[in-house]
Amino acid sequence: MSLAPAALDNPGTALEVGRLLFAGDCRFVAGVATIDQLPPMGLPEIAFAGRSNVGKSSLINALTGRRALARTSDTPGRTQQLNFFTLGDRVMLVDLPGHGYASAAKREIARWTDVIDAYLRGRATLTRVCVLLDARHGLKDSDRELMVRLDKAAVTYQAVLTKCDKLDDGALEARRGALEAELRRHPAAHPELLATSAVSGLGIAALRATLATLAAPA
Ligand code: GDP
């Protein structure tokens, strides 16, 4: 069954459709270090981007309910490849390398930026990029640079706040308001900002429901 966007009007249905998709079979397809290694285009792709240590691996694992699908790491910037996973044979999840870590050599950063840019610009099946932002820190320069690159590539992206369990409700609302104002100035940014926590489970079901609207029909 495909989920028309209108089905999001019915939260019960949308959450269930999202749950079912993410409960489906999830398989590692490829780890890509250079652009010529990309798997052939097929399913709609949803990519996850964010600064190193933003909680990207934890969020992907929470979404898919697998503990070690995306490798969490205490060494920021260690996993320098694009990792492709099929989900329920309906969508490809793409774990992009973390950006913004200070310890990497400039030449390495430039090489990675080139690989990621080539992917973002040339991938007709890339349907959405989730730009993960640590709720405690908001937007950093490297996030803004990524958003401008996505605007230029005309790839729709959606901001997802991570680690929201670390903020109280007031601080979270303030963060959300400031970010939404800034997102409105970016042409390719989706207006909806999702607040999540891989620890408390906040927003995970809602994010599954949103992403399920982008999957190919079953
Ligand atoms: P990545 O480098 O972006 O893949 O980040 P990881 O998923 O490896 O997480 C980085 C650190 O943040 C780890 O110590 C995680 O335990 C922690 N972390 C990740 N998500 C959350 C969250 O939702 N809440 C809290 N409190 N900590 C988190």
C-alpha cells in the first residue's frame, strides 16, 4: 500500500504505516568511498547527514529498531563512507559521513565534500535529506554550508533535532522557533522540523511516518 501525503492527516494510520515500513527487512547494500562505487539508482533514497557525533547512527538504529545497523562510534569522523541500506525493498536509506569535525586534514575534508556533493547533485532518486542537528547546539557553520549546498542542488531536506531528551520543554521550544525562522530562508528546506531522541524515543514514530510517505508502493 502506498501512503498518500493526505494520510498524514490521520495520525493513527500514518504512524502505523511508518511502523510497518521500518519493521521490514533492512539490509546493508554497499559502503561507498568514491563516486564510481555508487550502487545503481532504483528505489527512492533518503539520506541522513549531520555533524560527527550528532547522534546519526543512534537515530538510524532507533528508526529501524536495530541496535547495530549504523555503527555508533566514540571516534568522530571514523566512518568515512556512504552506507546504503534497503528497507522493506521500498526505500534506500543512505548514511552520509559526518561533517564538521575539526581533527580531519583539510585535504581529506575537500575530498569528502567532493564525493558527497557529486552524490547530492547527481542522484535523481534522492528524495530527501534529513539534516540532523543536535538540539543543544542548533546550527553550526558546517550545517549552514551543507544547507546551502543542498539548496543549490535543489534537494529537499528536512531538519531533525537529535538528543532532545537533553533539553527541557522551554529550551526545546525556543530552539525550535529560532530554527524554523532560519529554515524559512532556505528554498530547499522542508518547513517541518522534527524533534527526536534516540534515548527517550521522542519523535521516532513521527519521523518513520513522515519518511514512509516517500517510499515506493509496497
Ligand atoms: P554519530 O557520530 O552522529 O553517528 O553519533 P552517535 O550515534 O555515535 O552518538 C554520539 C553520542 O551521542 C553517543 O555517545 C551517543 O550515545 C549519544 N547520543 C546519541 N543519540 C542520543 C540521544 O538521543 N540522547 C542522548 N542523551 N544521547 C545520544
